[in-house]
Amino acid sequence: MNLARHIALIDELCFRPFPAEHGPSDVGFSGPGHHVAVLESGDRPDLDPAGWAVTVDQFEKDRDAVYELLASRWGDSDPYNLQTVELSTEREDVPEPWGWLSHHAGVAWLWEVRGTGRWVVVALADRDPGGSVQLLAVVTETAPP
């Protein structure tokens, strides 16, 4: 993990313009009002349960390292339950990127970054049984639902 590079990318995304349309970006994908950056990605499809647990454990440690640095800058953040957001998507339109994020991660840590009008979110995407584990950073102008 390159913690300095992750933090530099998050800082840059706090000021990068949002595109008018959804599409891929140099760090993941973006859309109106949000950027999603894949900080790290690990294999999953062929891992046995023990290998999967080791991968998730390592990504959780990396997420915690990103959290600690951002918390020292913007303050501690309680975990935000994205499973509640996912349940809401069944009954109502949940704005992006929150709907997408709730389908991929169960918990997120977030901060409203003063002076930017943006939220920074750090989450571990590990809910797709056929996909890879990903450490994500999301920057959005849409407040959490």
C-alpha cells in the first residue's frame, strides 16, 4: 500500500471537476457529482474461504491506515451503515454514489470536507461474491442519505 499516494489522490479528487456524464476515469469511474477511486484491488474469484479472509483482513488494515490519517486531519468518524442505505434502495431512489456504494460495501467512514462542499468516503467493497475486494475512496457533493 502506498498511503501517501492514496491521500494525495483523495486530496486531488476534492477539487477535481465532476463530469457531466457517467463513465470511467483514470482512477475508477466518475459521474455527475461524484468520483469513485479504486485505491487497491485484490483477487477474489478463486480464493478459498481462508484465502478470502486473509485478503479481507489485509484490506481492512489498509483501510484503517487511510482512516487514521484522514481522522487526524478532519476528526474521528463513526462507521456509517451502508446496509441501511441498501434497504432504502428497494423503496426509494437513493442518490448516487450512495446507491452504488451500498451494494458493494457494508460500512463506510465519511467526512464533510470544509470549504469544498464535498464529502470524502472510505470503504471496503467486499460484498460481491464473484468480484474482487477493493479499497475505495469516494468524493461526492451529495450528502449521505
